[in-house]
Amino acid sequence: MKLINHIKQHRARLDLTQQELAEKIGVRRQTILAIEKNKYVPSALLAFQIAWALGMNINDLFDLERGK
């Protein structure tokens, strides 16, 4: 299974830069970049913090993609 996220779309909808989102949740911009590119899977706590910062429900921000 693979964790897919919709952070970039919702961040853009709110006109937030990666840097601004990172500052809201206390991480580096590179962390947001890596998560958006699916190169890093956030911890449950970090995923909830991102969802909160974007005013989203975590279930609407992250999806599980099942392999074959």
C-alpha cells in the first residue's frame, strides 16, 4: 500500500507556500516538499498537524492506494 496525499492542492487553495505551512506546524520546508512528492511518509502526529493547519479532515487529505 502507498499513502497518497492532497497537500499541494489544498495548500494552493489556501494560497500558502510550503514555507508558510512548514512554519505553522514547526517543520522545515524540505519536509513539506518531501511529503508532497510522496518521498516521505509523515508520522500520524505530523499528518494530523498538517490536516489541522489546512483546516481539513485527515481522511480528506490522505488516501491509501492499494497495490495489485
